Amino acid sequence: MFPTDSRFIIIDDFATMRKIIKKVLSELGYNNIDEAEDGAKALPLIQQSVTDGKPYKCIISDWNMPNMQGIDLLKACKADGNLKNIPFVLVTAEGEQKQIIEAAKAGVSDYVVKPFNAQTLKEKLQKVYDRHHGQSAA
């Protein structure tokens, strides 16, 4: 699993969903968590984290948001050489196959369909960590 000092950013236009994800991360021992309400606000924060030498270890983003959707944020991150290796998890109510395929083609690390519980998010984060750090699941 990610080290407990890992930085996370949660991007969702719904404050309650950000709070839920933040609570789950806190329960898993993570307290270095930033938030943004859409991709347009998140992208400069993600870029700045790299510039500051303290990059996010994982981006958790909603798909459907105003200004800049999660899929567009994902594509922007993957197109940026400084951001392309940051694990990216999309959270969405959309479980359609074509969206899952689009996200996979764009380079998403994993996909969480709402509603989800703490255990589901924990398992997804473990898979993402293992995939990005070349370890087999415990």
C-alpha cells in the first residue's frame, strides 16, 4: 500500500463525495490530502506539486464535473511528461463498457463505480499501488 505520508488529491464537484473519500483515506492512515472541485482547478495543483518536489502519489477524480471532466484531466495528466506516471483513479456513477474502455485507453490506473464502500476503495488503491510499484498483491 502507499506509504502513510503519501500525498493524495481528490477531485469531485460534490463536496460530500470528497468528504467520503477523504474519510476513507484517513481511516487507511492518510492525512496528506488536498481537494479540488473540478479538473480545471486540480490540474494547476497537480502541476505545482511536481514543481515543488512533493508530487501527489495518487489522483482520485470523479468523471462527471463542470469545467473539466475527469476523463479530460486524466488525458491532460497522461500527456504531461511530469505527470504521466502519477497513478490516476476515476470514480464515477457511469459503469458503461465504452467509458471503461475510453478510460483504459487514456491510461487510467483503475476505476471505481459509485456507490462504493471503504473496502472497495482500499482494494482498488492496493491494486493501483501494486501495479505502479511492480509488487504482487498481498
